[in-house]
Amino acid sequence: MTLVAPPPIPRAAGSLPLLGHAIQLIRDNLGFIASLRADYGPLVEITLRPAPVR
């Protein structure tokens, strides 16, 4: 049996420093989510706080 790693989850562009995607969500939450689905598919990572140090 061979295990294959799943593809990485795409990260949404447009995150602002210290705010992440919070501004987009406040302005038009359903429109923002719909645009993410259209651009990236059903699974996408967004940031709601400062990005963790990697």
C-alpha cells in the first residue's frame, strides 16, 4: 500500500498585516466567501489574525 500526501490547502491572497481578511469579511461576508469559492474551490485558508511565525 502506497500513501500519497494530499495536496496543500490554498491560502487566499489579499490578507492585510495585523488584520488578515477581517476587513473583507466585515464589508461583504457572503460575497467574499463566494469569491473565494469561485477562485480557489470549496476549501481555502483565510487569516483572521496576524500570521503565525513559520
